[in-house]
Amino acid sequence: MNIHEFGKENTETILLIHPSVVTWDYFENVIPLLQERYHLLVPALPGYDF
């Protein structure tokens, strides 16, 4: 399983888990808004990654 990280320099962490039958980039519009303030962890669940 791959884990994509954004905003690593921030101390507060949010784990974003995508729903089934979509890939981790489901959050492509949300990530830019949250990465300024939070450290985001977005796992690419097995079978749903490129």
C-alpha cells in the first residue's frame, strides 16, 4: 500500500480514506485546501492505485 503525504511540515495530521471504487486522487480538489494547514496522509488502498 502506498501512502501519499502532503503538508509534511505541519504538526496536525488528517487521514483521508477514499471510498471504494475510486483512487486516492478522489481528494484532488480538497488536498490543496488542507495541505497549507495540515499534514495529510492519503493511503492508496490495495487494488485502487495506478
